[in-house]
Amino acid sequence: MQLSDRVTGGVLVVLGGLAAWSGSRLPAVPGQDVGPAAFPLLIGSGLVICGALIALGIGRSFEAPEEEVSATGSRLSGLRVLIPPALLLFYMLASEPLGFLLTGAIIVFAVAVALGARMRLAVPLAVVAPALVHLAFYKLLRVPLPDGVLPAPW
């Protein structure tokens, strides 16, 4: 069963709105600029925006047409479903010794390549994305991430 983009986008808008509304009701923590409401508001707002874009069909022209997969297709193509749990296990084992930046770069690069990105995009994305995530966790949320071999410059 396939749902239309309007239905799935509408569901995301509702879920995002509920997350933002629930997050806004969380009490503030005295003495802190960023309280417990910040993360649910951020995620909820993102879900509302993405859901609205999906429901309106914006970006649909960027999608590649689905290829028909024959029953006798590549036997290894079904193993792609193991990539997310494998990368999660890799993060658990490698984040302390390697550090967040290096582990994150490896994970982002692996996911980008697995999803078919060209090296021109995969390499810069693997460099920039973990740095931005680390910066957000370190500066905004004040959550320390493992330094490992390559500590963050901030």
C-alpha cells in the first residue's frame, strides 16, 4: 500500500506540530539560555517544514525514477539493509578511540557512497557535516563528544 505525498506530508506536519507544542510546554531551567524545550522545538519545526514541502510536492522533480528490480537482481543489494546497524555498531566501538569527528566523517562518507553520491559530494560532506554536528553539540547543547585522535579546534 502506498500513501500519497499529501498524506505523509500532512502526518509529518501534525507530528512536528505536536512535538513543538509539547516541547514549548517544558519548564525552563534557571540560569541556562538553552533549556529542555530547545531540542523538541527545533525538531518539531524541522518536521513541520519538511512535511509541508513533501505535501506540496516541492522537490519531487529532483527524485530519480525508481528502477525495476528483478527477482534475480544482485544478491548483495539486499545486504544494504545492514548498513545502518553496522554503522551504529561501528560508532559504538570506534567513537572513543578515534573521536567523534573522525568517526562521524567515516560514517557520513560510507552513507553517502552507499546512497550513490559522487566523490565530489561525499568527501566535502564527510568533512563538513561532523564538524557542524560537533559544533552544535559542544556550543549549543554543551554536550561533550569524544575527542579521540582528532580533537575539535573549539
